[in-house]
Amino acid sequence: NGVMIPARECPERASIVHDALAAADGFSISAPGPAEPERFARIHDARYLAFLQEAWTLWAAHLEQAGEPLCDAVPLTFPTFRLRAIEPDTITGKLGHYAIDAGTPVTPGAWTAAAASAQCALEAQKLIADGARAAFALCRPPGHHASTDMYGGYCFLNNAAIAAQAFIDAGAARVAVLDVDYHHGNGTQSIFYERGDVLTINIHADPMFEYPFFLGHAHETGRDAGENANLNLPLQRGATWSSYSEALEQACARIEAFGADALVLSWGFDTFVDDPLSTFQLQTDDFARLGARICALGHPILVCLEGGYATDALGRNVAAGLSGLANELR
């Protein structure tokens, strides 16, 4: 609304969740290994990955040449449907070519953080491949708004999609991705929209009033091989557990009918009643209920952290959700 504020997505989110889980019972924490960009390329375009890795260097050089002070890189012009989607030579043009919004700044550590976040998802997939029934990837920054070659919504690499593809590459015939972030996972939908081996389901705020606005509507069901492999369940402002749980039951029924070999859960905790970017009214106990219901499906479950910006409550909300899931496993 015309006022510059710090991005809601901040490094503290990861440490808050880490510390909450370290203090809780029943969680074993391990660090991911080195990033494997070649596995990111199973989902993301090669030119896009190259852009992410060099964007900050090009931006800093641009500012130095212009004699301007160093600052975050934010796009200015976008190739809307009235313009052509051409990748310009300059960093100012490239930012607009690859971004979907002006609220996701490229910073000095953007690529390093995004690559480490995606690697967390890959490490969680390896744990499940080795026999674990569930694993949580403490992904930060989140990923579900990132598509094959576009970033936005604080997302650069699509952690959930990379993990889903890793299951397919390891031999899974079908994988389900359930996104329970407040905002629609437009990137995940776009990536798998024409594929039938990955079912994508979103429970989210109706895009007629909420970001990302231009995807996430109920009539979007998939295309070609992906027809009927995409389900959007948009909810209105002020949704409570009563209406949310009804949508969750629809999602669970579709997952059961799909016959997935594994489930990737894009779990955003910005559905919380006090989240600054949400209108939903979920309480901490509701996250425990959600975790228990998902676990009852009986699939191997990989959870990727997505949004959640009420930082004072984020740790206990994540711990509650994962505890609800874990209690069903015991």
C-alpha cells in the first residue's frame, strides 16, 4: 500500500521452527548435504537456473556501473499478455522476464538459500526411500509459487515439485502433492498441469480476492495427460476449521482414489488466525488435526514447509502439526 516494509519471509523462520522441533519429543534432526542442481533441473529450466545463480552478481555490477548504492533487486517491467515473453540481455529486463511479482527481491544469498531449501526436500525424499514413513523438510525459502522458469511469492525453486519428481525418478508410478498453504501453489500446478502421474491438490484462499490471483480457480482441472489430475478447492475469507476440514475431506478422498505411492504435503502455516498475510481462522490445535488426518491416509509422507509469517506462533504451530502426524504413526 505504498509503504516499503521488510519481506515477511525471513531467515528467522527457519531457526524458529528448528528450535521448536529440537525442544519437542520424537524428532530427529539432520542437516542436508551439498546442493545438487542437476536434480533441480529435473523440474526447472536450465536458463532459469543459470539466471538464479548469476542474478545477484549481474545486479551488483549493474548498480556499480550506474553509480548507484547496493540494494535488493526488484523487477520493474513484466511481459504481460500484451507483450512478448523475450529474455532481454540486461539484468533489469531479466528480472521482469523471470519474476511474477515485485515482492520477491533477489538478495546476495538468494540462490544459496533456495538451493539449500530444495536440497532439504531431496534429503527428506531419500529418508523415505530408505524406509522412513514420514519426513519433514525445513524448507526456507518456500517453493510452491515457483514454476519451471519463474519465481515469485518468496519462492525461487519448487521444493515440493523437486521432491515429487525424485519419487518418480526412484520408481514411483504415481505421486500426490497436497498444498495446504493459505495461497494457491500456482507453481506446482503449472509444473504438473499436463502430467497424469502427479496429482496436485490445493486448499487455499480464493484467487478472486487473494494472491496469486491468476491461477487457482476451481475450473482448472489439468490438460492433456493431466486432465482431472489437478484439483483446486478455493475457500472464502474467514474460513475456520469447519469449512476447511470439509475441503480437506474432499482432498483426501481424491488422494485415496488416485492410488499414489507417496504423498508430498506442501504445508503452509499462514492459514493461522494471527498470520499477517491471511484471512483464515485456523488455530494451533487445528494443525494437529490436519496432521493426523493426512497421516491416516496411510501413504509415505514428505512434508515441505511453505508459508507461515506469524513468527511468534510459527514454531508451536509447526510442532503441533507434525506432532499430530507423528502421533498417528506411533
